[in-house]
Amino acid sequence: MQLSTEMLVHLKLTKGIDNLGVWQIIKGLHDFKLNGELTAYEIAELAGLKKSHWSFITSFNEVEEKDIQFVINTHSLITIYDDFYPPLLKEMYNAPVLLFYKGNKEFLKLNNLSFVGSRKATKIGLASCRKLIQELPKHFTIVSGLAKGIDAMSHKVAVECGKKTISVIGSGLDVVYPKENQALFDYLSKEELVISEYLNGTPPLKHHFPQRNRIIAGLSMGTIVIEAKKRSGSLITCERAMEEGREVFAVPGEILTGNSNGCHQLIQQGAKCVFSAKDILSEISLAH
């Protein structure tokens, strides 16, 4: 048995349950003998909810059918059960059970490499990003997060080079952050692909970005990091990639300002030191 799209959206609209809770339900259904539709109480039991048990049941029962249908009719969405759901992402821990998208969902089945790095990238960092993406073969799709700096440069260079690109954002698909990337977002959402696990209207809250980073890592065969400090969101992406057994590549930088200390730390921990696309391709071909 599997959860219907309507039920997945219903759970998305319910307070007191997160993506991991929905996974608990999905896994629990294998041993569950269903007699009719699942009740809110049964769902709470399957999800292993304790502290939020009654608040979840109250919220679940308050969601109306019209609310569910509104989401389905106003969002382009893919569920964990769909053929278009990215195979690599599906392998990872806590993969989003729902993805919302704008653009060409065919991109989700391509060979992806993610590029992450500093929002305050230097000219050298941006030039390094441009060099590596230009050198990569066109069959690789470039994944990043639409932030300032390395992210935005990754998307722009991919487009300039005739490569496909996917942007993963930490807000609803009708909320562009940062605002200065509105034109880039508009282009990517029409000609390329933008995805999110958040409903329309969801603001770019701080805790959304580590969650977004797991999707960037999960979509990709390998992650390339450029100009990351030791305490950097980019390192979260790399950590998730390493946890899932994916390749991690780090571009070395200067040692005076600390702008690349995170990259150097990754190299010390075993990440591949990258000077050209050949360094990436040699590892990817060995792993696959």
C-alpha cells in the first residue's frame, strides 16, 4: 500500500508532522492492515508522534478537501512514488516525499553535479567556478541553490555554456530569495528547472536552507565546493553528500583570509582537491 497524492498533500498541510514523520508512516504501512481509510489517530501512531500527538490530530482534521485540491491544482508536484522522482535523491535519508517544481521535470533524471560555495565569492572564486563548469561535458546538469555568489554564477555559466541547470530553493516557488536574482529565477523556472519542497507562500526561513542543502547533495553524483569558510552552509551540503557516499570535490584557495578554510578542511578529510574538470571526471567515472 502507498499513500495517495491527496494524503501526502493533506499531511503537508497538517501541523505537528515533518518529512521524517511522513516517512515513518510510509514505512509503517508495509505491516499495517488497512480497513478503509486511515484515521488521524492511526496516522499519528504510524508516525510515532508523542508530544505533538493531539495537536497533529486536531490540525489533520481541520484540513479541508478544498485546501488539498487547491494545492494539487496550483502546484506542479512530484511524489516519492512518481516515475519522475530523481533516483539518486530517493536513495538518501529523509528524501522529500513531495517536490514542487517549475520548468522541465525531465532534468530530474539526468547526470547531476552540484556547485556550492560562498555568497560573498571573490573574483577568483567566481572565475574558478566558471572555469570548471565550462570544462565539464554537456551531459552533466549543474545543480545549485540560487543564492548570491557561487550559486548564481553556477546557474548563469551553465546557461551560457548550453548546459542544463537545476535550482533548489528554500522557499515556496512564488517567493524569490534573494530578490536580486528575480530575473535569473524567472528564466530558470521557464527554460530550466526550479524545485522546492515548500508550498507556495512559504518564506525563506533560516532553518529551510540546511534542508534545501540535503536536496542539492541528494540530487547529485558529486558536489564541488568553492570558497567555503569553516562555518559555512556549503559544508552542510558536503557533509550530507559524504553521508550518502557521494563524491565531494574542493577547490583550494588562499590561506590568509580564511575564505577557503572549509575547502582545505574537506581536502584534509579526504575530499578530492580540484584544479580542473579532469579531476572531477576521473573520480566520477571510477565511482560509476
